[in-house]
Amino acid sequence: MPELPEVEHTRKNLVRWMQGARIAGVRTSDARIVRPLRPAAFVRALAGRRVVGIERRGKWLKAMLDDGRRLFVHLGMTGSFERLDEGQHEPRFTRVLFDVVRGARSRNVAYVDSRRWGRLLLADVDVPTWTSLGPDPLTDGIDVDALAAKLARRKRRTIKEALMDQSILAGVGNIQAIEALWKARIDPRSPASAMSRADLQAIAKGLRWTITRTLADLAKEEDRPAKLLSQSREDERAASPFRIYGRTVCPRCGSALARVILGGRTTTFCPTCQRRR
Ligand SMILES: [Zn+2]
């Protein structure tokens, strides 16, 4: 599932491909992805519009259009954008195809999504799903005092689940939470309310560390869709930027890693060097 770094990578691609450009036409018949609009209304509303800017908050993208409307995008489990070469056939599982004109050049940008859990939501104003998001660790930074205040109200939840709560911090998913807690040496099962100020500073540092590393790894693939790192095959894991996700041995102390289910998600941690609070 794409997390903050994959979505930021997507934003950078879309800025290069679509910002300042005009959408000459759109093709879709996918009523689920463009809901609540009907595909025909979605196509009509976007045709001829110019893309003014593309922002990201957590795992959501927002494309501002020249008529004041905005297109919110969530990649769901398997969504991605691809820019097609001239004459290139559209990829399998293309759900929405944009004809993007910049100057005299016209190129197609495809929204591809095999499982169709993504959204392309066109709205006149900012939607609650965007405004209710917590601060974004990359663009807003992490205010340790504000984080402490939010966690104190969630006494019964584990720190791992709290970090993945999009109203606390936007964009942190399963992998980034696993990696950050490993870096901070904190057991993911610890109660969120038991974190000291030093713990939260270590978590903030751990999140910056893992997000920056993942972004650097993705940057090698400029103009290509974000690799779905979480779905990389076993033989590709040696090249993965992750230190414990998808691995079996702790690279810091050599212990066998453990796995537990927290909030329905498999959570890897080191039982030796990640201490319970
Ligand atoms: Zn360890």
C-alpha cells in the first residue's frame, strides 16, 4: 500500500507532467473510482481545465484546477500514475486516461489501479477527508508537544497503531511505522500514552530517517511510477531500503525478528533491542 514516500514521489511526477498544463480530454468508465460523480460528469468537468498546482497531505494528493475546483486523489492499495510515450498502448488496469497538453505537445497520463481501491474525487471545496488529516511529517514537521497531547488522549492504543492514525500524523503507514519504531528502539506494542518526551523525539527522528531513506530510494526512478515496495518479491528484498520490514534478522543486534498483529497489520520488531514502555 503506498505510504507517504510513494505518494510524494507520485506528486513530484505529476508536477512535472501536469502542472501548468491543460487537460484536453479525459476518458473513464469507472464509476467506483470517480464516485460520487458519474463518469460522464467527471469527464465533462475536467475537460479543458488547466492544472494550477499539486499538493500532498499524508497519502492524499490535491490537484488545484483553474476554475477553483480540486481533484483529490488517493492511490488506495494499488493505484499509480504513468506517463505514456507517444503511440504507447495504455497499460493494463488503466481506469482513467488524461490527455494532457503543454504548449504544442500532447501526452497521455494514465491512472492505473488493479484492485480499484483508489479514488479520484472532484470537489468544489476541500473535503473533510483532507481537512481532518493531522500534520504531515515531511511538509509540516513533527511537533513533539502536539504529538504528546494527542497521544495522551489515546491511552489504550499501542504506539504503532497511534502513529498510523491519519488524524494524528498524516501519511504514516505500516512500513514507515515499523521502521521508525525500530530506529527509536521502542517496542511497537507499548501504550501510546506511555511515551516520554525523549521517546517521542526518538520517534520523530526515526520517522524523518525512514521517510528520507525511502524517498531517496524512489528518486532513482524519476518519471516512473512509485515501485510498490511493500509488494517486492523475496529475491528483490536485498535491494529494499528497509532495515527490518520484510526481513528476518535485526541488522543492529543480530537477533531473530518477531512478528505480531497490531490493528490487523503484521508488525515486525526486534524483541532484543526494542524495549517495551
Ligand atoms: Zn535488535
